[in-house]
Amino acid sequence: MTAIDERVLELDPEEARRVRQERFERIGRWVLPLAIMILAIWLWDRICVWNEIPQYILPRPGVVLWTLYNDAGLLFSSLLVTLRITFLSLALAVIGGVGLAVLFAQSKWVEMSFFPFAIVLQVTPIVAIFPLINIYVNDQTTKLLLCAWIVAFFPILSNTTLGLNSVDRNLRDMFKLNGATRWQQLRYLRLPAAMPYFLGGLKIAGGLSLIGAVVAEFVAGTTGQSSGLASRIIEAGYRLNAPRLFAALFLISLTGILIFLVLSLISHLILRRWHESALKQER
Amino acid sequence: MMQEKVAPAPSASGTSSTLLALRGVGKVFSNGVTALSDVDLTIREGDFLSLLGPSGCGKSTALRLIAGLSTPTSGVLDWRGGGSLDRSNIGFVFQEPTLLPWANVFDNVWLPLRLKGISRAKATPAITEMLARVHLTGFEDAVPRELSGGMKMRVSIARAMVTKPRVLLMDEPFAALDEITRFKLNNDLLELWQDERFTVVFVTHSVFESVFLSNRVVIMAARPGRVFDELAIEATYPRDEAFRTSPDYAALCRQASDVLVKAINATAGTHHDGH
């Protein structure tokens, strides 16, 4: 013990400063954003009180929390509806994105021919496409799914395509030398090599599928009857029920954060042993 | 001992049969660069043949042609013993270890067998034996990033050898390693070669390495890439650390070095004339 203590004392000023800074950074990473968040909520609360802002304009944070608790049944059943669309569209985006990427990877010609269509689909705002979907598709769930899918599939497609095409040249030669078939090359070389890229795309697509689902509900909500969180927000807006509006908003962001964290965890678990992005900094 | 020293290395004797003959082989790339021009080279069964030369002399191109990863523009590669050699009879070791970063050592060595449809259970004895041969027993579950540069290269060699190829092609395999590691791998490679008696074609730019390992050193010159000269290294195997410090070795290195300097000068001359 004493030997270790002495060694700590022996650190020259520069090293001691570095150790201190590292310790501060470690703590600060959590404490700082938390402190700012608490400060902001406190300020929000004070502003409401100081300016005597009525609840239907800006509710105090405590009221929002209270509403979240009171309207839990209504809000969470709506959240479930939104979540269903989100996860279904994410699943379809993974199937569609990876499937198309594998198809593109089979031949440069296929990729050259079809990739521009994917881009067109991606850059056209979904809100502008929705009226068309509304005409052609009858089923409400299908409408929402299609919308969310169009928003979410592109990052997966584009990232996976990039990944499938960025295999080490020598490894490709090695497979060729060993007489690997097309399928074996895909299975044992290109798909694993594309994994980090795919997971990067998945993280983006997770958030986008939630956004897609909510936006789709918004647009659909004005025309039909949907019961997701977006329609709760519209409804609350009409009734000037600002606390519920805030509560619904809070639930949506929380969901988005959770999706991101879960996908990050999955990505970390898959890549932690071999990919640079998941390795701990050692220097 | 003395008698052995006088006798040439067994594989260097003229009695070994020809494995592959390159006749008038040339390679011109689409950008107009002549990588190889009119190469005549005979590789005998059991040879440890080094291709030594400056960068740009086409030694790696020659290796890729032999591997079948590229086809010659002119000339023929004549595989004795039945037309073109099956690719499963060729092992290739790249300059980088070129391992699958997501797979552990065992799976990396399994790969060539796996691609031939051999199951994990059936492949295990061969893999275990091969890993023991390259001194990697106990590292089966490690992934490449957990290994040192030398160990990664050992895995790469094990992977190339696990199919028991008749020819092992090596493209500057130890160039990126530190000298201590390189010496160790040199020794281990020689040991492996003496036990199994496969044929090695070894590309290097190190005079010392080529002389230490080979029974034949083929010196190449650049622009255009061509065979400049050949040296027979008539020192007996096994060669060990004692050989590395012997006057014989030093003399042979000097001899090879002189030829290499001539080859480089020939290149410079050609280059000068060309402009």
C-alpha cells in the first residue's frame, strides 16, 4: 500500500495534472449534463412562476410529471401503438435495406442502375409523398408502415452497401485462391465485414423509424382516425391541454433515447472484440 | 560436420524434378507499365527460392502470376505433373497477415478447409497440429487484434499450410516485423520447410533474409521487371543462429549484395536511357 502511495506522490506535476484531469473528465461526463438539465428544469419552473404564465400556455414541469402519471393509461396505450409502427418499420427497413444491399453487391451494374431510385426516395420529403400513399393505400397500418419504412430504410441500405464493398483486397484474393463460391464469399467475408457499417446505419434508422412513425401519424391524423402519440398531441393541441402535450412529447423523446441506447448496446456487444470503434482507448 | 558442409543442399541438386517452368513470361498492365518482361525461371520440387530485388522489379507480380491471381500477357507457366496445378495445392502468405478480424485464431486457420466444406469437427485435428507447428497452441480463442505482429503472421502461415499445399508462395511476409521477431520466424519457417519438404517461392527485398532462407536466390531488376541473375546458396540445412553469424553467411551475403547492386544499377541505366 505504502509503495503505491509513494508512487502517486512521486508523480511529476505534469503527470499529476493529467491524472487529475482524467478524473474530472470521468465524473464530468455524467455530472455536467445532469446539472445543466436540472438547472434548465428549475429555470423553466421559475419562469412559469415569476411571469405567472397560465398552465395552458406553459405548464410547470411538476404539472407535466403529474399529467404523465394521471394520464398514464391513455398515453401509454398510445405509445404502444406508435412503438408497434416504429419497430415493425425498423424490422422492414432492416430486411429491405440489407436485402437490397446484398442484391446491389452482386453486381456493379445492378447497383449503378437502382441506387439512384433509392436516393430519389430518400430526398423527397415524406410529408409530400403521403397524400399519394393516402390515395393508393387503404389500410391505415400499412400507410403508416410504408411512410416510416421509406424514412428509415435508406441509411441501412447505403451503409450496408458501402460495407459490402469495402472488403480488404488481399482477403478477397485469399478467398479466390481457396476457391470460395460467391455465396461463401458473401457469408464468410462480405457480410461480416459490412457488420460495423450496417450497425452504424441501424443506429440512425432506429431514430428515423420513430420520427417516420410519428410524422406519418401526424399526417394521417388529420385525415383519418389513428390513436398513436402524435394524435394525442394533435388532440391536446386542439383542447389547449398543454400539460398532456408536453407529457406526450416527453414520452416520444424518451422512446427515441431508449431506442438509440439499446441499438448502441447491441452494436457494442457485437463489435467489442474486434472493431476499432468499440475498443477502449488504451493511450 | 565437415562432410555435410561440402555437400550441397539436397534440394539444390540437379536431380530434383521441375515443378514449374516460366517461359518468356511477360505482364503489361492496362496503364502501359511493363511489370514483367520475358521471364524464364524454373522452380524445382522442394526448392526454397527467393525472388530478391528493388521495388518495382515485378517480384510480387511474378508471385501473383504463379498463384493464378493474374494471367500473363505473354509466355506460359508450365506446371509439370499435370497441366495447371489445382489451387488447393498452393498456399499464399501476404505481406500483411490478412486475417479475418472478427474471427478467432482457430476459425481463421479453419477458413481454407471450411471453404472446401470440411466441418469444424473434421478439421480440428489438422488445425490443432498446424497451430502447434507455428507455436500458437493455447491461442485458439484469441482474435487477431489481441495478437502481436509476429503472432498474426504465424496464424497467416498456419492458415496457408493447413491444406498441406505443395507450393507455398510468400510475398514479403516478414517485412513489417522487427528484426528479433523476423529472425525467429525465419528459423521456424525453415524448420517447417525441412520437415515437410514443400516448395517455397519467397519474395523479399532483404539480402540477408534471402540468403539465410533459400537454396536459390533469383535477383531481379526493374523497368522492365526481369530476372537479372541467380545465385545458388550452397550451405547445408539445418541453418540456425550459428549460420547467421558464420563467415560463410557473411561472404554469401556480400556476393548476393554485389549482384543486387549491379541489378539496381542496370535499372538506373535503363531508366536513364529511357528519358
